[in-house]
Amino acid sequence: MLRADLRSVAAAAAADLADCAGVVDCRSKTVHDRRQTVVELTPTLRSDTDLTAFAAASDRVSALLRMSTGRDDVYVRIRARVQRVATAAGRVR
């Protein structure tokens, strides 16, 4: 049986998700939470990102990640963050 390193697969999934429109960056890490192996993906989105397209991309990447590992005991958690929008500071008098 061929096994893949889970961290490498998680990093590849993060890179794939980072290529989606509206995603600025994506980080990944593997944790054990309540006796379960969890791959956490944390993408940073622009404020104008199409959330329907992002949700579809997240589902696709999650399915590919689980298929790539060949394990049914690996869970995927995606916590999206929205990039701050720079605002002009008002003048203080």
C-alpha cells in the first residue's frame, strides 16, 4: 500500500486552494483534535470574493485531500479569514 505524508498532502491542498480566485493566501497544518486527525486549511480571502465559488472550490479541495490520503479517518477543517481593507485615516484636529 502506498502512503503519502499527510503534511505534504495538506500543503498541496493549501496551494491548490490559494490558486482560487479571491484567495490571497492559504496555510495548512495537521493537528490531532479529540483523537481525530484534522487537516486545518486557513485561507485569507479578499473582501470581494465570490463566496459561492469559494465554497465549491473548498469542497473540491477537501474531497481531493481525502482521496489523496486514502484514509477515511482524516477530517478537513477550513477556516476562512477576510483580508482587512485599508482605510484612509481621518485627520485629527
